[in-house]
Amino acid sequence: MSMPISTPTSTAMNGRPLRILFTGDADSVHLQRWVLEMHRRGAECHVLTRRPAVVPGAAAVHAIRPGGDAAGWFLALPQVRRHAARIAPDLVHGHYVSSNGLWAAACGRRPVVLTAWGTDLLVTPKRSRLMHAITGWTLRRAALLTGDSRDLIEAMDGYGATAPREELLWGVDTAHFELPPAGVRAGEGGALELLSLRSWEPNYRIDVILQALALLRQRDPAAQVRLALLGGGSLEAGLREQARALGLQDVVRFVGRQNDAGMLQWMQRCHVSLSVPESDATSVSVLESMACGLALVASDLPANRQWITPQGGRLVPAGDAAALAAAIGELRALPRATLDAMGRHNRAIVLQRAARKDHMDRMYALYLQLLGRAPLASGAAA
């Protein structure tokens, strides 16, 4: 079920900007981008968070009980309600159904929009009856639910929520994440350049990528393959030790976290992007890789099936290092012109279906319609 939408044409709300209260992780680039996009459309954006950071475009970031302990989400609720009452937003938008979504649902202001990120619906509610019950309570208090893949939208079934659901993406800045200039993607000494943009955390199975690379080299010791690991995370020490134990020191680069400019440089020099998590919704890093014209090898998950076709990459069972090695080997054997064609196919898909401006325009229009205020006839969204 979805809401009919029209293109937003004005930011004014009864003589003042639309005021949105976001509950989310302020240190997340995804939330930062969302807030900035709404700011560009004229909204006054406030953020309540337990993970304070600078959020470009936010009128204010309000830190409450910084940390991550489970009890803290509940103990903070009186403060959350006081902040929400003082800010007096037109609407509240919770990013992540559990934790931050609980704050949005319990803050005492309406209407509430909730955006699921993936694990919050695909994994967390299955951990206990209590988490399932809290998830249901939170979803039932929303006036609008969004998620970035069909399986995430379908995961909202069974909780008694009656709000409209919208499949809406974070989207890609296609003007920034673009194809490389001619010759940039040549590769050092003819090597196939592999890239992983995923965090060094358990769900993203960087260990499986290292195992696959080792298997590939065992089968073909002369294989010229290099791997750049961006992202960073809590498993760094173990992954570095694994790479040493597998004899991969000469081909694996632990690059770590990068800003958008750094990510772009790596995406434009590499040939294949790897993304093999155990669970995932639509991955922004996958879409950004596609926008930069990389071929993909990714976990065979429902969300990935919406984007990756045989013309643009390969899907492999999550956690299967042998299958991943075989897929990498298959792409390595292809002429570079074929890999380039796969990348152009992927970029065309992103341009058609995943441009950030289109999805954020749509989100802003949904905000206005949720409040029963049609856009004015003049002006344009930034």
C-alpha cells in the first residue's frame, strides 16, 4: 500500500519552513545525507541522537544519553519527550525501527514516519519475543513506513501496522558517483582490481572475501588480483591477521574509511565491487558502485536480486567462499571491454531507478501529503 504523490514545489509551511525532528545516529552518513537533502528543500531539521556528530544542514543536533546500551533507549524517553515538545516539529521521522524508531514512536508528537534500514526488521525482531513485541508496538504508531527494498517492506507484515508503505531509496548522487575518465581503470600491471566498501563487522563477511581470494590464488598462483578494503570496523585486527595467515599481504590493502571523494577515487580505479553480507536491504554502496560503472559480485539476497543481473554481475550464496572465488575467477577471465560493458549496464540501471534527487523529491512530497498540505504552484525543490 502506498500514498499517491506529486512533485514538491514549495518549502513554505504556513509562512515558515517545514520542521522535521529526526531520531537517528547523527554519525551515520546515510542520516546526514537525508537531513541535508531535506534542508536543501527548505526544511528546518532537528536531530535527536545517542551518537552525536556534526550533521550538515541540521538546525540543531540534540545528544541524549550518548552510548549504545539497551536500557538507555528506555531511560532516555522522558528527555526525548521534553526535547520533542520544545522543538514542536510538524512531523517526526525515525531512522531505524528499533532504538531510534522507538524514540520517534514514543516522543509524543505526530505524525510519525519510520524508515527501516535492514537489520532492524530482518534480524533484530527474531532475537526474542520482547524485541518482536517492541518492533510491532513501534510500527503500529507510524503514519508512514518506508524501506529501500521489497523484502524489507514485506518484513513489516504480521505486526498489525496499518500505515501506508513506500519503497524509497537513500539514492545515489549520480553527478558525483560517475564513470571514470578514460584509462583510469586500466589496473596495475593488468591486475583485476577488486573493491569492498562494506564495514569490517560480522554481518558483512569480509573474512569470506579473504578466504575466496586465497582459494583463487591456490587454484591459479599466477592470477593477478588485488583487493582494496574500505570501510573500517571492529574486526580490523582479526582481518589483518587472517590476511597474513593466508599469505595475502602483497595483494590486500586495508584502506579504511574514506569520505565521498576518497571512495570515488577507489571506485573509479577498480573493476569489480564485492558485497557479500549475511543479510541486507538495498545497499547504498552497491548502488554507488553501479553508478561508477563497476561490475558486481554480491550475496544472493532478495534486495540484491532487484538490482544485479547477469549483465551486470554475479550473485553467490552468502558465506560461500568457494562460490565467491569462482565468481571472481569468472569475471577475471572476461575481456576488460566486457567488464566495462557490465559497468555501463549497471550505471544505466542506477540512472533510471536510483538517483538520490528523485527519491528525496518523492520523500519531501510524502511529508507534505502526510500533513495534508499540497505544494504551491510556483518555485522548485533544490
